[in-house]
Amino acid sequence: METMVCPMGGGATRLYSALTQTSSSPLPLPPADTNLDPDFCKEKKGSPVCPPDPVELLRQCEEALRDRPPRLHRTFIHLGDGDGAPGSPIRVMQWNILAQALGEGLDSFVRCPLEALSWSRRKHLILEEILTYRPHIVCLQEVDHYFDTFQPVLASMGYSSSFCPKPWSPCLDVEGNNGPDGCALFFDQGRFELQDSANIRLSAMRIPTNQVAVVNTLRCRTTGRSVCVAVTHLKARSGWEWLRSAQGSDLLRHLQNLVQKQAGAPTGDPEPDIPLLICGDFNAVPTEEVYRRFSTSPLGLDSAYKKLSQDGLTEPQYTTWKIRPTGECCSTLDYIWYSQDTLRVDAVLEMPTEEQIGPNRLPSFSYPSDHLSLVCDFSFKE
């Protein structure tokens, strides 16, 4: 089990240098004082054991949540395009899970009861969502319980993972925080093997920013083909559109260089077009410059969730819906971008209705984050 991590805490210089390391250099281990979540990881002869059976873990989550209202029921919309490789599709999840420190501290969800924001409840809801859909690739933002919860629990179910914290996480300003939040990428080792991994600190006009990305190049064990997966979380709030655009351009530049490097790799046959999957909370509506940069990029990207619309050209009405002291916010900020020449979208998980979400919006007793998960099935095109 190879887990790529950046250190938490420590000197700023060490953290910054670690952020740009790749899998070719050994990355530091998690903090020595990490206490694994006792609800999921029990001590056995001195070493922690997490539940290896996903069905049993899902049952455990459902039991812990037995008093909550019904979970949001969402169905997959299947798209029969017909030119993909035979075999089972690759399921990908994109989700900003809401950092625990921000949910309880800085984010001020005025219509969400404090009890619904407790970690003891939310961790079960988050794991339930992942276990319900069982993605091969899971891309998460605002992860501030990586070392004690998500890494050990998902590792026990066969997921390998990488994590990159923000250099200056706002979580660290919250009393009783669990360390910095960041981006995490998990993949099913039964389906993929890791070829390359990099943690990137995004720059704007060559100046390093507080936003990061994790990039993994994975080889599919079923088809033998490679795919490059990135997860990111761009700068939030209005007034920062220029910065998001610059961060997006920087990520596209990194990915273009990486794909070119892989295509010219000396090992075996060259693979000229390595497909890309880019998952993220872009904090940008579809009319923003950064969205245009991705949709017009020479990398040939398209947004998978447009497939839900009747014309195939329109994003969903919302991927996040919340009520803060400043008012109600219902907008589309989250995307799964894919290489449209080499990948095909087979199915997309529909969005819950306004009625399902409820008048108090998100998060809630039914749903642990203010952002909805995006889940798609992809196939390699022939």
C-alpha cells in the first residue's frame, strides 16, 4: 500500500518543498501522534485493523444513522453511445465533503442544526455515500480527516491514496481543528496501478498560491490503458475570478507537460493520447473565464455533467445549495472534465430535486456537505 502524503505541521519551507514532490521521491509519513478513528479501526495485537468488508462497513454506517431522515435517492442516467471498449466502466466520484473545522466553525450554515454538523454523524454519512456508489476513483476536497479516518478506512478496502494539504488552511484558525484541509485522490488497487504521482501547488503569474492539486497517472488493469487523474479546489468567493483563471491555466499547463512526458516515456510503446480526468470544486460558475479555459483547452476536454441536460450542452442548475448569513447560494461550481476523444461517458448520477434537498438546503441530517457528489461511469473509446 503506497500512500503519497505531504507532512502536516512543521516549518513552512519544509511544507512548500514537500508539496511539489512526486512519487519518485519518498514522501514523509503522517504525523506520529495520529489517532485512528476508534469507530472504524480497532486495535488487534497492537496494530490497528479497519473493517475490510465494504458491505459490513456500509451496514455499520446505516446502523449509526438509523435515526436520520431518508438519504437522498439518486439514480444513474445511462447514455448509450456505443463506441467504448468492451468491459466494465470506470466509476469516478468528485466531491467537496466540507472540512469538519469549517462546517462547525467558519462556514456559518445558519439553517443547519449543529448536531447535523457533528463529526460523529458526518463521517458515517460521508463513508455511506462513498460505499453506496463504490467508485474506482474518488476525488475529494476539504479533507481534514485524511490520516485518522479516510486513508486507513479506505486503505482497508483496497484503495491507495495521495493527499496534499493547503499551505495555509483556514481550518488551522479553528479551535480544536484536526489539521489542515486539502485534496485527496483515492483509487481502487484492484482496478488500477499507480504509474506516477505529483502534488502541485498552483501558481498565478508564477506566484505560488494557497490552492493545490493532486495528479495520479494510473494504468487500468482491465484494459492496460493509462489515464491521468487530477483533483483540485480553486480559490473561493467573488472578486477572485482572475485568480481562479490563473490557477486553472497553471493546472492545464502542468497536465499538458505531464501528458507530453508520458507520451514520450522510454518504457514500452508510447501512448500518444493519455486520457485526462480532472475533478474539482472550481468555485466558478459556467460563465466564468476559468470554465472557458477548460472548455476551449487544446487538451480536448468536456464536462461530463452536461450529459444530464436535454441538449447535452448545459450544466446542472446546481452542485451546491446552502444558506449562510449573507443569503441563499444555489450554483454550479463542481465539475468532472474528461478527454472527449479518448473517453466516453456511459452513465451520470442525477442531481436530487429541490424537494429532496429540503427547505433548509445543505448540509442537513440527510446529507453531510453543502456540495453534492458527482458520480460518472467512463469507458475508454476504441
